[in-house]
Amino acid sequence: MSQPTNSANTPLIVPELVRLDAPAGADKQAVINYLADVVAAAGRADTNEGLAADALAREATAPTGIPGGIAIPHCRSPHVLAPSLGFARLTEPVDFGAADGQGADLVFMIAAPAGADDFHLQLLAKLARGLMKSEFTDALRAAATPEDVARLVTEQVQPELLDGGAAASAGAPAAGESGAAADTGRVIVGVSSCPTGIAHTFMAAEALEQAGKERGVTVRIEGQGSGKIDWLDAELIQAADAVIFAHDLPVKGLERFAGKPVIDVGVKAAVNDAGSLVDQALAAIDDPGAKRVTAAAGGESESEEEHVHWARRLQRSVMTGVSYMIPFVAAGGLLTALGFLFGGYDITNNAANIVTDSSLWNLPDLANPDLAAPNALGGSPLMAYIGAVFFMLGSTAMNFLVPALAGYTAFGLAGRPGIAPGFAMGALSVAIGAGFIGGLIGGLLAGYMAAWLAGLDVPRWLRSLMPVVIIPLCTTLVVGSLMYMVLGNPLAALMNWLSNSLTSMAGSGSAVLLGVILGLMMCFDLGGPVNKAAYLFATAGLSAATAASYEIMAAVMAAGMVPPLALALATTVRPGLFTDVERDNGRAAWLLGASFISEGAIPFAAADPLRIIPPSMLGGAVTGALSMALHVGSRAPHGGIFVFFAIDNLLGFFISIIAGTVVTAIGVLILKQARARKLVAEAAAA
């Protein structure tokens, strides 16, 4: 079979990619697997299992059903050889989570290569817009042959490939042509975006523009998708009466819309009920109290997110802080571990002196007490110098841990105006001894205050000063004073108590209980908020450089390795209990687990959470308890087995991981086997 090319002349859809009146399955997972088989059979993907896994992973983030009996599962995947559209018209509708509760009988799988270029992404955008036209979907339901469907879709996305070129689709009504109202002179602009940037982005844009035509309003929406952005004309934005943001990602270039009345919603709200949003925007034009766009510096976030629940917004901001902090932890922790490897574990005593007084051309005199590194690798002055340099680099990076956590937590709440006061609160927290707890609280306070200030309706002449002067100044002054005068001592006392408690737990029975709790947290949501909370607790303690902090880090890392390793083992021992896709994921999970990437177990948990998560938590608890009981320590915050040189009691580390892996694998296999027997019994009874 020849491999398709990425040429602009390659059609996105051919009859071989179409199935009419197909019994594809009873649920969306079966339908996605079916369409992945269709795409692979047509030579457009190198493996059906890999494509299906990527599409299902995308589906797990948000439903792809839309009102009107349509579903558009989609993904960008390295398994796709050329941008393709697989299509199935189902005999029985299948629930894809559409807002109207209607099952989908028209299902498109949009399969884009991982490196799809702008041209092909524009074609996929045309399809997404076409699905919002009733005449297009009606024609698909009435099509008699796969050739008819291929021609209908090609007319929508690549009319130049048909006989007669673009004229081939001239007979079809233009989008929004039917039912258009007289022009009122009102202009609404906006932005749409979704996480993948392929389908919902452009469907929302099309729906809003059609709703505008039906009301006699000019609506122009900028789709901020995965490919090149067709930016709205600056003069059009200037002339606009209102703005609609239908987005799941931060709006790029937000400052362009500053001062305009705004309706701010998620992207699916526009797909599901665009007319209501246009009506709300029209009402906002005449409402002097309507919410208006307040641009943060750089224009990447909205001053308020009223459609997001406060608890969700709080969680998201903390996760933002953690995600930006992790690179500092990874770089600093691994460099510190390398410093210990080359310079010896007592390099901490003289590292600063060695770096200051030595160089590659003037290596340290290890006989000098101020430059001694008695446990340097091979007793070499060169190794001592390299170890000291690595240790100092790592220590410097680790010093940014709390400021980064605080700064980017504030950024998650207030956008760029929150970064400066957030970093200041993090540094202040370190200075007063409040540690990562103080940094987290300071970052949240700074973020909320900066967001409140950004939302104030200030005179136009003052707006340009708000993000660069007024907000950082006032937020740092108020929150910093609060931290110094009110919160500082209590938070420092809390951190001292926590540090002393951890030190006293080392070598006691309580350490085992702590290991159980950390193991359960690491395996509860496999990379989610609970997992990240345990990881943050461990990494933040590394800067204390105590035996207890190293043991906690080892317990967290070992427990986080268990779920992917256990599922890799389970798929190897009993492959018949798993699907082809799961077996492929199982082979990849060996490396992911060994590297301490807990997310390698997510595809399994998403497909069958009740049979994956409880055994994972049990295995994680066993590993955490054993790791603490055996006094395993880790000076590295990440890396799994590949940072073996930074592990104290390496044998205990492997024993803990193997024990938890076996426990989890046995639990998963028992539950899977019980389910298989139940299905067989039900089939026999039927």
C-alpha cells in the first residue's frame, strides 16, 4: 500500500473513508475505534490502535457531540500519515455528549498529523464550519453512496479538486444566506478557541456569524486555532460595538478589544446556542453597566472569568503555579544530585568556596580545609570542582522554587499583572521562613487582589498605567504588608512545626503511615490535582536537605511509578483481558513508569476507572509504606530509575516499586477477569 502524501492535491476524504448505515457499535469508544480502523485501512494512518488511542484521549478531555445529531471526534496524532476525514452514518445514534441530549448519527473523525501545516488545518476548519449548515448535514443524511458523501465534503473543503473547480459548489447556498435579516448596522467581533484548535474553534465562529446574519448584525469571529491565525482587521475591531469571547484557552491579543462590552463564555456555549450569545451582546451594547474587556499586560487573560466556578478557578491557578514551578524543581534537583555524584555528599560544606576560589585552570587544593571535598569522585580535584559548580547551579535554581510557585499562582488568577507581586510574595515568604505554604497563600492573595484591581473601571488615561505600575505597586504594598505584619509569624511557626514533625517521623512508625498516605495520593488521579499536591509537598521539602525530606521524595517518586509499570506488567501477563489499544499502551508504559511519568496509566484509567484506580492506590500505598520503612531517600525530584545515583538504599527503592507493581497488577487482573466472566455468563444467559 502506498503512503499518502501531504500534498495540497490530496483529498481529505475519498470513498474508502466513508461508511454508510454502519453498525459501528453501541458507544462512542466503539465508534471511534471503528473509524480509526477505517482511516488505517485506507492507508491514512500507520496503526489503527495508535490513532484510536489519541482520539480517545482527546475525547476524554471534553465531549465532541454537538446539537443536531452530529459528532466530531478529532485529534492530532503522529500515527496519521496525511490529514483525513473518516465518516460514518450510523444505523443507530450514539451518545457523544451533545448539549441537546441527542445521539449522533453523523460522525466525522478528523485525523490530522502531529505536524499538520496551516493549509490542511484551514481545510479542516472549512469542514467544521460546514457542519453548522443544515443544508450540508441534510445532504449527508440523504446521500446514497460513499462517492456522494466524498463529493459533498470535497465541495465544502476542497472544491478546486472537483471538475469545474470552485464553481462546483456554486449551487449550494452560502453560509447564513437563508433567513438573513436586514442589516442593522451593528458590528460584533470576537474570538473562538478550543484546546485542540481544529473543530470547535471554527464551528463556534461559524455558528456566531450565522446567528448574526439571521439578526441583521455583522459578526466576525477570529478563530485562534492550531494553524495560522487570520487576525481580525484592527479597523473592524475599532468600529465594533461589542465582543464575544467563546474560548477555552487564553485570548491572544486581548488588549485589542479593551473597553468593549463583552460576553465571555466557553467555546461549546457558542456551538450549542450562538443566537443567545449574539442577543446578549446586542443587549450589552446599550447597557452602561455591562462587563467590559480589561486587557492585562500582553493581553493574554481576561480580568474576570465569571463562567468559571470560584473553586475551579482556585484549583486551576494553583495547578498553574505548580506546573511552572516544576521546571525549577527538575533543573535544580537534578543538578544538585549531579553535584553530589561528582563532588560527594559533603560537597555542601565548601561548594561556595570552591566555585569562588577555583576554575578549570586553577583546580581546588583539596588539602585546604576551606576547599576540601574528601568524597569527590575518584578523589579528583576536577570532579570536586565540577560537583561544586553543579551543586551551586542547582541550589540557585531551587531558590526560585517558592517565588515561582507564588508568582505563577498569582498569574493564574490575574494574568501578567499578578506575576511581579506574586514573585515578591514568594521571595518574602522565604525570607520570613514561611516556606512553600506562605508562598502559596501569598500568591493567592496577590492574584486575587491584582485581579480585583484589573477589573476596576478606571478612566481611559489611567488604563495604560494599571498593568505596569498601579497593580504591581498596590498589590505588593498591601499584600506584602499583610504578610509581614499579620501572616508572617503564624505561617513561619506552621512551617517550623511541619519541618520538626517530619524530622521526628524519620525512623518511626509514623513514617510508614505517611508513606501510605502519599502513595494513595500519588495514585488517586494519576497526574491530577491530588497527585500534584503530594508531589508539591515532596519537592518543596527538598530544599530542607534533611533525611526526612529525602525519604518523602523517594516515597512519592516510587509510588508514582507504580500504576504505569503495573499496567505494563498486567498487559504482558494476560494480554487477552485488554484491547489492542491497551496492549500498545502497555508496551509504552514500561518506559513511562520507569521514568516516573504517572500519566502513562491515564488511558487505562479513562477507559475503566473502577478496575484501574483502586488497585493502583493499593499498590501505591504498599510502595509508599515500604519506601519509608526501608529508609529509601532521593535527592532528585524526578527521573525514576534514571537518577539511580541520587537514591539512598537503591535496593530498597527497587523492592518497594516491585512490590507495589505486583500488588496493583494482581488487583487489576482479578477485577478484569471477574468482569470478563460476568460478560460471558450474561452472553450465555441471553
